[in-house]
Amino acid sequence: MAQAIDMSAIEQALNGFTIPPQPEILQHIQQQLDAPQPNIKRIAALINLDIGIAGFTLKVVNSAFFGLRQKITSVEHACKFLGVNRVLKLVRSILLRFTLAEGRDDKFSLKLWSSALQTANIAMTLAKHFNYAQTVQDDCYSLGLFHNAGIALIHQQAPNYEQVMQQGLLAQHGYSEIEEQHFQTCHEVLGYLIAESWGLTTELCNVIAYHHSPALMLESDSGAEKQLFALLKLAEHFSGESRQLFELSLDPEWEQHKSAILEVLDVEPLQLPELAELLHRQQISTIYSV
């Protein structure tokens, strides 16, 4: 398991920032799940209270990424067919996007969430292709949407975030170094605090906390953390995340650590175009199809 977050780093990162609380709907759903006999009708009714969340949930579960053979026609149907825990993970990710993106229609915010959604879909599709457990596939979707949530918080207070980061990254500085110098915070720590507050697993929280610390994550003694981290970095590479957000032609993290990342997944570099073609068949664009 990755090392524990330094409490002083948390205090510094939080200075001037407020972590959005877990929505009540998630708390109520969790209460139902913790009951001796969870009431699926009640859980579906809670999700249906927000038409936007319910509609987006059905849109995602019926998308090609889930690969279901039959169409899901209602939230209750989704809970029964997929299982309530899977639906909860999905709803949590959707709520995060709705919560942090509400009222934000500037160009960078739109790019941020478009990139997060693409990374989430790629990571989940790759996990499915590699025949990883269903829980890993679902965690990949959550990780894709949550991993850059801290950026949304910083950008809300610093409209020049994109420009500052672009200049710093072009000068070969690291994400945390640039953010701490200019914004006195770090999106990895903020993302960790959001993930922890919203009930994500310890493994997901740790990967979010250190997703720009490849050397540290690749030495983790937790196989689950290393696997999730490698899937996230491969998905970021395929989506061209650094290119989308900051117009970088190369991702220094990927170039430096790609061999070790691919080794975790038992993937050869020559297989990347083949995987890109797999994603293309799922109607997911990658840097290989640009």
C-alpha cells in the first residue's frame, strides 16, 4: 500500500478550499445497503429523485462500454440486473461530475470533464479486455472520473490554472511542484480528500493521491493499487490527456515510466496499436486515431 498522506500536506492543500460533501442521496443509498435486507425499490426511488442523475445513469449503463446484451429500461431494472453496489459506484461518479461541473461552462472545465469521461471509458474498457474482475472494471470508471477532481477545485479559484500549468509543464516541472508554487495546494491531495469523503475504497483513494508519483506507485506492495494505477496511466496515454488539457505533445511521466507501467499489465509496447484499434471499435477515440 502507498504511504499515508502527510497530515501537514492535507492542511496546506485545504487552505482556502472546501471539499464538496458527499451528497445526501449517497448517504441514504448507503444506509439502505447497510440494512439487513436492502430495499431495491427504495434505492431506485432515491436515484430517481434527480431526473438528470437517473437519466445519465441509464445512458451510461446502456452504452457500448458496458456491453450489455439487453437494454436497461429503468433504474430499478439496473439495480436488479447489475447489482446495487455497481449502480452505486456509477451514481457516485456521475454525481461528482454534476456537483463540480455545475455552472461551469468555460472552455477548460468542459475539456476537463470530457477528458475525465474519456479516460474513465478507456480504463474500464481495457480492464474488461484484460479480463479483470468486474469490481476492477467499475473501479476504473470511478478512478477515471475522480482522479482529476482536485483540478476542478483549483480552477474554480484560479481561472489562469490552464496557462500556469501549461508553462510549467513545458518547462519540465512536475504537476505538484507547479501547483504548490502558484496555488499553494495540490490537485492530487484535494482529489484524495474528495474521494475519501465520498466513500471510495482505500486503494482508489491512494491511487488518486499519488497518480503523478509513478516511482512511488510502481513500488507499492499492493497489487491492486499498482494494477489500478497502471490502468489509469495507460488510459491517460490513450486519451492524450496532457495534450487535451495542456496542449503538450509528449507526456514526460508516460515516456519515463511506460515500460514499468506496461509490465504491470503484462502488455508489450508493440501491442499498443492493437489496443487502440480495440478502443476504436468501441467508438472511443485515442491518440492513435488523431
